[in-house]
Amino acid sequence: MAANVIVDASFLVALLSRRETNHEWADRQALRHPPPWKTCDAVFSEAFHLLDSADALPTLIRRGAVASAFNSGDATGPILALMEKYADVPMSFADACLVRMTEILSDPIVLTTDADFRIYRRHGRQVVPCVMPR
């Protein structure tokens, strides 16, 4: 099991919204990769924006199930470089932060439904370790 489980907004939305297509998948992943999960503030912003009822997300945060574990100010150069590299995708600021997290945290894995993570590379050419629906 990965030492650092990193979650994307798409995972949080799928987990917290029963209407989401990938809700059951997210439930299974939450059991396979239990909290605490790490993320970044940009992911929280996206998730709060996408969730109709944000009641469940604050509960996860208060319980310590998910926490922001990344300071984008310390990684501005690498984040912007990733966004420039993947401008044709395009790569969001949140996705760039998550890829950067996989570069600096040991034994990371990203829980996401975003297929763009199949395209992104960390440390130049390494596949970003992800779990996503097929």
C-alpha cells in the first residue's frame, strides 16, 4: 500500500456525490486506500465548486480524513513548468500541484477519475502512479 495517498477533486466529488457515475468505484477505493489522504488547496477549491452540497467535504476535513499537505508557493517554478509542458491538454493548476506532490512525497499514489493523469509525467518521463476507473 502506498505511503502517501493523494486525492484529486474528481475522487472527492465521486466519493461524496451518490449521483456521480464513479461513486461506487470511489467507495471501493476509500476502503482500499483509507484516510488520511493528502491533497492541495487548489483541489479543495475545485471540489467545493463542483459539489452541490458541500456539507460532507467540511466533515472530511474536520475529521482529518483529508488535509492540504502542499504549499504551492514553495513550488511555483515546477508547477508553472508542468502547466506549460501540458498546455495542450490543458493541465489545471490543481493537477500540476498533484503531479508535483508525487515528485516530492515518498511512495505516492493519486486517486482520481481524471484520465489526463495517464498523460502527465513526473520527473520528466515517469508515469504518475494513479488509481482510476477503467
